[in-house]
Amino acid sequence: MQNRNRTAWIFLAPMTVVLVLVAAWPLGRTIWFSFTDANINDLGAMQFVGLANYFGEFGLFANPYYTDGFWASDWGISILNTLKFAVVSVSLETLLGLGVALLLNQEFKGRNWVRAAVLVPWAIPTIVSAKMWGWMLNDQFGILNQYMLDWGLIAEKIAWTAQPEYALWTVVAVDVWKTTPFMALLILAALQTLPKDCYEAARVDGVHPLRVFWKVTLPLIRPALMVAVIFRLLDALRVFDLIYVLTSNNNSTISMSGFVRREMVDNGYMGYGSAASTALFLIIGLCTIAAIKLGRMKLAED
């Protein structure tokens, strides 16, 4: 037994070293910087400031101001924007992905071609698709505004990515367009593994297809569905590129990752940005643990 454990550790050692180098070391450095006043222009002059970047006068969780009927801070607004984006986009992508997967799981002529076509939005790099949608949504020469004007859906052209009341939900719509195929692909893989005899028995007994879906299909694919949701939630909570390309540093849409980038790169506040990065890491970790716990509780109940 000891020899087997020793052999396992020998095989795991290279991977462990790589993980320490590419994950643990940068994370540890980021956490250390979060307790200092490091500036990107002069890292040699940094000093230890304790929790000032978190709870100090100008820390992440201090210095609130009154806006839109409630007290908030720049960091708090970025958290709220990210949570709105993650909850709405992941919910819509899960529902739409489930519908697309159920459709693609049916037998029909040209199914393989349709499956390939559905994956096109997901295959396009995020930066490319964001820039493409940015042009189409432009309030001056965007094709979507022109179509809506021609069809009488709007009275005047709308700056979809600039007006605060539309910007965040426009980003959500673009993300749903791009990422729904990813959810559909994962759910379709789960549907392909389901036993056929359950459906044959239900068909013989005359059970309504909707009841078959709720009582047979959904419980059987729930583990895979939870994995897909957790993967997508992790990706949504750290969103940066899509929001940055479409709306830049707009306060109405800035995400937690965008906030970190702004403080570190634009403002040069390495210590303050590292504190935001550490807080982002903890928030994503807590959300992931909560999602896994809820998923396990639901599976245990079933």
C-alpha cells in the first residue's frame, strides 16, 4: 500500500509543481500585494498597509456614495453588475440550451448540419463576436437600429451599448447568443447517454411527452446540467472581454474583472487592484461552493 501511495505521488509530482508555478505562486503574490500600497510605476517603494485596501478610508468596502436610491461604492457596483449579468445570462443560456439540445436530440434530416451550424456562435472568438455586435448595435450606422426603424419597432435610434438603461442587458443578450451553444452541447451529450428503454416503456404506457420530460429526462440529466451550470457560472462571474469591448469602462456595466483591470492597468494601483482581485477570487470560490452544495442537496432529495 505504501509503495502504491509513493508511486502515485511520484506521478503527481510534475503536475503539482506546474500547478504551484502557474497558480499558487501568482495567487500568493497577488494576496501579498493586496496588503501593500504597491504602485505599478514603482514596485520597489511599496509598503505594508494591512487591510487598508479592503477597509481603509478609500478601501474596497468603504467610501460609499448615494446613487440610484441606495448607498454603494465603485467595487459594490461592479459586484452588482457581475451578479446581474451572471444570474440572468446563465439562466437564459440554460433554458435555451436545454431547448436546443432537446431539438438536436431528435431524428430529422440534416441533423448533423444543424448541429454544426448551432456551434458557430460559440466557435467565434469572444473579441471578434463582441466587435461584430458592437458594429451592428451602433446608434449611428448599426444595422439593427435601421431594421427596427424600418419595422416601426422604435421611434429613434438607440445607443444600445452606451445608454445605462440598455447597456448591461445588451451585453447579456450578446452573451446569450454566443454561449447558448456551449450549454446545448453539454446537455446534448447527457441526452445521448440516456437509456432508450425508459422512453419505450413510457410510449407503450401512453405517458404524455411533457410528463416524460419532467419525470424521466430532467432527473436523469440533472447531474450533467449542474456541471454545465457551474462551469458557465464560473465563466460569467469572471467576465471581462465581452463587456470591455462593447461598453469599455462604463460604470453601468463594469464587471469585477473590469474593475481589477482599471485599477491595476489604467490607474497603476497594484495594491488596490490586487485587493480587488483577491476579493474576486473569494467571491467566485464562495459562489462555486454554494452552487455545488445546492446541486448535491437537490440530487440527494431526488
